[in-house]
Amino acid sequence: MGFASFVGRVCFASIFILSAWQMFNEFGVDGGSAGKELAPKLNLAKKHLSSQFHVNFPDIEVRQLVLTAIAMKGLGAILFVFGHGFGAFLLVRISFLSGDYMLISHSSSVLFFLLP
């Protein structure tokens, strides 16, 4: 039973490891395709928060956010394979922050895609 659990964790973590590897290979001067997707969302969130709190937020480098996502996916997947709970926490956190999840409402049978 322990071996089957380990194989299951490896199969699940391989999704995140391959995703981090793909992001790393596409990473360029501007952060790659992930950076191009993240930049408008980041600007919109920054504009919304600055209008709500009446504070100017400092500029955030998109490349640093993409590197953080790569590191969280890789480290979380490796820790998850070896059964550490912090790895699972990192994988759940990066899934919610990057919008890689769906919420299905069973009451109305409507599929909602949640974006951060």
C-alpha cells in the first residue's frame, strides 16, 4: 500500500514538475508566455487596489512573479512526492494564485472558471 501511495504522489506531482519545466524553458527576457499572460492581470489588480486604498503601489516585476511560480511548483512537487505537508500547501497555493482550477456549482449545473 505504501508503494501505491508513493506512485500516486509521483504521478500527481509530475503534472506540476512538467508545468514548471515548461515555464522554465519558455522563460526569456520578458518572462515568457506566462509573463505575457500575467502582466495585464497584475496591472488590473494593482489599479483596482490602488483605487480602493488610495495608495500608489510600487512596480512589481512580472519576471520575479514568474520565477516565484516556477520555484513554488518545483519545490512543492518535490516535497509532495516525499510526503511533506508543506509541499501540498505550496501546490494548492500556486494553483489558486495562478487560476489553474475550476469550481463546479452542483446546484445550478454551471461551470465557473475562476480567475485571480
